[in-house]
Amino acid sequence: MNDSLREKLKNLPDKPGCYLMRDRRGRIIYIGKALSLRRRVQSYFRPATLRQGDPKLRGLVNSVHDLEWIVTRTEDQALLTENELIKQHLPRYNILLRDDKRYLAIRCDLRAPLPRLTTTRLLRDDGAEYFGPFPSGARFVRPVIDYLEQQFGLRRCTPIRPDAEAYRHCHDDVIRTCSAPCVGRIGAAEYRARVAEACAVLHGERPAFLEDLREQMAAAAAALDFERAARLRDIWMGLREMARQRARGPLGTPEMHRADAANGLRQLQAALGLARPPAVIECFDISNTSGVLPVASLVCAIDGLPDRRRYRHFRIREVEGPDDPRMIAEAVRRRYSRLVQEELPLPDLLLVDGGITQLRAARETLKDLGLTQLPSAGLAKQFEELVVDDGRGPIR
């Protein structure tokens, strides 16, 4: 194990996310997900793993030369991200999820004469309404669809105008709760209103519907009808999870992330009055443990997206006690004096975590290095403000 990899293993966060393992040539050889990145990834490199692991696992561990990770908000989002990354990179050591299995989603094409709720594993840009995908979808997607079909009288058969033979084989209007718009039991406009109401439930726009479902669940449990209570519980939990995921928004594709990043860079350019969008941004932050062992962290974004290969840590050597501005100045001096000495390209924008005091400490250091042309700003996290040293107030 090289020193760089050993250092990264120490800095793994105790958060959910995905990890990417690379070989000596920089190729991604394995992608995984974890509820705790720290515990999961470090487990690969324990002596017991190398002694007792199967040949494939030992071969993977011995091939790892570099490591990257992506922190997500939840384990479900980590599952989705892992799935997409595996399909994109096809790592050598991944065998699970290498097939084209995708998570379940719900589709409803409101442009159809008589729309239905159907399941799908492929989200297309076809104008239909999609809900999901849901990592736990196999557990609750179909029960939710069945329940909504019963509550709103939605159809599940495909013929728009069934002939006598097709209708003879469909008894949904008799043994189920289908409102049978295909044979004129209700009008098309009334049926479409029912579909719209079901979609509103899936959107999370009908909290009273969920509350009524919860009350039915409690009543079934009180009547000792535990099977029905369990079914209603699964449906209630499924609808709640769908509403939460809808509120969080869909998992963005790489193209969506790049477009959002480009838009953010244009806004940043306008806010700071830069000549062009900053393609390379470096940001410094100071952290310590109970006031001791201070460390300056450098994070970098390329075209608005994090580039973890350019992250750096600086152990503060010259400052004792809590003095963030002087620590920022030391880290900035060490970073950019080296770039100047080695004639390496400078970033397009320098950001420091803090207010005007931290920013002025960084700018004074840049002046000493002859780098006054490097744009800089501060990030005041308390009020989510950009701080500049040109007479203007904070920028929100």
C-alpha cells in the first residue's frame, strides 16, 4: 500500500456514499457503496482480509493503487449512484449490477386516451410522468399501484375500446374495482380526473390521503387484523418514501450535474465581476481537534465539479492557538509559492472559508508572492454569503 492510499484511508468520512478503486494505470477496477465509507473501505485492507479473503477479493485489494469516494445523503442514493457508475465504467471486479437491471419506477402517460399506472425500469424522455426509480421499489411499488387502482378505479388492461371477445376475458369491473371507462361505465373526463388525483398522491400533494391510510392501518391493528394492517403499513410507507424522494428531486445524470455546474459558474462570474467563468477553483478551510492539531484543507473544483485528485491537506506548523487568519495565510503561502516555484498553472479563483479577516490574510499573502492578479473571495457559511474586499458588502 502506498503512502497516498494510506492517507486517504485515514480521511474516509463516516457517511454513506460510493467508493471507486483504481489501479496503477488509473483505471477504475471496482465500485461499491456503503452506509459508512470509513468502515466499509477500511475493512478491505485489514490483515485478516488478505489472509482469509477469497482469491478475487485478495486480487482486488492487491491491485488498488488509488481511491476516490462520493458522499451521498442516504444509503438509497448511494445505491442509485453505484448502479449508474457501474453501468458507465464497467469495472473489472464488479459482477453484481453488471447486468442491465435497473430499479423500479412508476410510469403514467397522461397523454393517453385512458392512462394507466405501470411499472418500468427504464426512464425515457417520452413526455410521460415518471415516479422514481426506487431502490426499495420491489417491496412497495406494485402494492402501491394495486392500492391506487382500487381506490380510484383505475384500469390495468391495455385495450382502449375492447371488442366483445376481449371484454369477455376481462372481469376487472366485476371482481376488482375498475371504473371501466373503456366500455362507457364512466366518461373519459371523469376517468382522467381520477388518474390525476392518483398522480397527485404519488407527488405527495395529498397528505390527507396518507393520514386516512394511517388511520385505516391503526384500525386494522386494533381489530387484530394484522395481515391487513401489515399490507396497509407497507403501502403507507411506500407512498411516504415516494413523496420524500419526489421532494428531494431525481438523481441527476452526469449531464445534468455538468449543466448545473456551468450555470453556477456563470452566476459566480457575474457576482464577482470576473472576466470569464472560473474553470479551476481552489478553496481553503481550517479545522482542528479541540483547538489543537490544526489542519488546512484544500478542495478543488474543475468546471464546477469536485476533483478529489487535487485535494490537499496542510498541517499547520507556524501558528499556535486558535488563529484562523494566520493559518489561512500559511496554507496559501505554502500552496502558491510551490506553484510559482514549479511554474505550475494557477487557479482561476481562490476561495477561503471565513469572512473579511480571513480573506484579507489570504490576499496579503498573495501580494507578498506577487499574485495580486489572482481573484479571491471569502465564504461566510453562517449567512451563505460571498465576501469581497473591494468596498462592496457581502453578496448573497
